[in-house]
Amino acid sequence: MIASTSRGAELEAYDRAAASLLSLIRGKTGEARSALDRRTRAEARLARARALLSALGDPHLPYPVIHVTGTSGKGSTSAAVAAVLTEAGFRVGLRTSPYLQVPTEKLHIGASLIDAAAFDELAQRVLAAGSCLFPANLGYAEVWVALACSWFAEQQVDLAVVEVGAGGRFDTTNVFQPLVSVITSVGLDHVVSLGPSLADIAWHKAGIIKRGGIAVVGDVPDDAWSVIAQQARAEAVSVIRPAVMGEAPESIASLPDGFRRANAQMALGVVEALRSRGYAIPDAAVAAGVSGARLPGRFERMPPASGPNIWLDGAHNPDKAAALAREISRLIECGRKLPVVVLGVLAAKDAAAIVARLSPLAGAVVATQPTVLGKRALPAAVLGAIVRATGFAGPLLVEVNPGVALAYAREVADAAGSAVVVAGSLYLAGDVRRAWYADDDIVLQRTPWPTPRDLMRR
């Protein structure tokens, strides 16, 4: 009875906090706004974030920060850096974005998510402060950066790894004077708000490079690199380029040559930067961290069960789709049949480019649509038409409900002896991931990979 009561109280606290935060999301994104209006709004959000932090006692100042942006790989790189530092014995805060199933996924200390009671107390405190400052226009993004900074300060972290939401220069996380600024990649994504060119997008990402820090920059196109290098020179910041460091060190040599190795290589660049500032990070911690780091929805294999193997991957832009296509190709080269691909894409994304990279490797396609508050999904029927327009001639089903789409894909894959790959949106990955991991269990066990309740009772 006590356990049941405690469980109920925790979930009640979580629900209260989550509902309060979601109430800040107002309607659709401003896709039709002018570039000037978008910039003005972004600058206003960042100014509100700074003011809110000031009202809360500047909780973003007590600890060093590794600030991570990039078109692709920023979440996985952030997780790898946090894992390495945790293995090295540091108390590490990690803030990722977005979450797949529950908002507590965004706040880690070591391997544990924030607990429900602390999440509720912190959310109500930050919201109260924000409502006093900005009663009419307090926003979701600025509240979240205040939540993360306050939590890390209260937990007295040694370092914090903070993933940018989008872009960098005007992102609400750009309140730090980072010890290390990381740009994993520059590609065509969020082109309405950051583009249209790679140089424009690079300018936004380069905005997290600040005087006094060190920049770690991945393999980026030349026109993006020239913008980033100019920012680094202006801030008198030295730059580490892991992609041109030569032969892969032993700590990542065993990883498959793909996005996992690229993300691990970025993490090694951060390690080099931190070591140059006096941080003791043993090679054993690096090896354990980069091999064990993981985030949900990043080429994540679902727990084994009867039926086909199932992988989930966000793959929500052309670069990520191309990386996923390479992983699928490796599976095929190992003798596996073409998988059934479940696709769902947000309306703001380049669906045609994503489909063009994935449909040639699909034995069948199920077009569906993710569900997310405040963002518009591309209708499943429209996505299905795009799949056909690429020349895909295999079986195609259009199913709006992601759960039903997954069930159908499993049936088709089981009959064909193939696998299932779910891709196109992290929100879609979150939708279908609930078939294995319940939201309540993630909250209560404080991990994205909870033990199912039926197994815990055995």
C-alpha cells in the first residue's frame, strides 16, 4: 500500500509539472513570419531567458559548460561527452533536446533523470518567477533553460553538457560563457529559421563560440567552416578539428565506421580540450564512455522479442537520413533483407530529401505521422504521395496512427523475414517506443530504459 501510494504521489507530481510546462506551448509555429520577425522573436526569447536566470540568482554561472550544437549528432555527442566525464568520476549534468516520451528525459545527473518530486517543485518555482517577470509572454524555451540551469546548480555538478535546441546564436541556451563550444556538423535543416544557405546556418551555430573557451568543430563544408573560423578568430578561441586528427584512436577503433564513430570522435575532441585545461580524464574512462553512451531514438534497437528486429531512428533531416541509410546498407550487406520502413515527418522538414535517401533501401513503406503539441506533422497521405513520387514501386500503406502503422509493419516484416526501421522524426520514435517502455516507468525509474513492471515482479 505504501509503495502504491508513493507511486501515485510521484506520478501526480510529474503530471502537474508536465501540464504546467506544456501549457506554455501556444498554437502553431510561425512558419509564415518574415525573417526579421523571426529574429526579433528569437532575440526576445533569449533576453527573457537571461532575465529569468538573473531573477533566479544566475544558476547558469557556478559550473563550467560544454555547449553543443550541430545539424546532426549534437544529442549523441552530448551523451557521449557526459558519459566519458561521468566515467572519469565527475558529477555531470546533461541537458538534451527534444525529449521522446516524457520531459524528465531532458535533465540527467549521471545516468539518472530528475525525479518527479524535484521536477514538480522546480517547475513551479521557475514558472512563478517567470510569471512575475513576463505575465503575458513567458515561453516554453526560456523556462526550460532556467529549469536545467537551476537543477544543475542545486545538484552541484562539476560540469554541465548542454545541447542547443536549434541553431545557437539566438537559442535560449546561449546564456553561457562555455568552457568548450562544440559544432558537430552543418547541414540543411531548420532552413526557414536559420537558412537558407549553409553559411547562414553556420553563422547561427558559430554564435555559441565565446572568448575564453575552446571550440571543437566537426567535418563541415568549406563555406560553413569559413564562417565558423571567422567567429573563432574574432573571439580569440583556438579550434580543435577531430575529423582531421588522423587515424582513429584505440578507444573508438572498435566502433562501426558510421555516425557512432563520428560522434565518438567529436567527444574525443572535447576530451582533448578539457585535458588542455587541466581536467584529468583517463583513457579507460574515454573508452568506457564512448562505447556505452546512448540516447533513445538514435538507431536504437528495441528489446528482443518474438517477431522481427526493430530499430528506431529520428533521421529528421537529409544528413541524418543519409547516415541512417548507411546503417541500413550495412545490415543488408550482412545478409539481411530490405526492411519495412515506417516513415513520419514534421511539415517543416524536407520530406522529399528524407524519402529519397531511405526509400531505395525499403522493402515496403508505411507512411504515418508523428504527434506533437505545437508542431504540425506532414499528413500521412501527403507523405505517401512523396514516397511514390520518388519512384518507389514496393508495397506502400498509409496509416495515420503510429501504433497501428508499427503493428502493420511488424506483420509485413515477420512474413518477409525482414526487419522494421522507424524513421523521420524523434517524435515518431517516441510515439512507437511506448510499445516497449511505458511513460510512467521512465518517470518512476528515472531512466529512458526502464525495466518493464512484469519483469520487476518476477
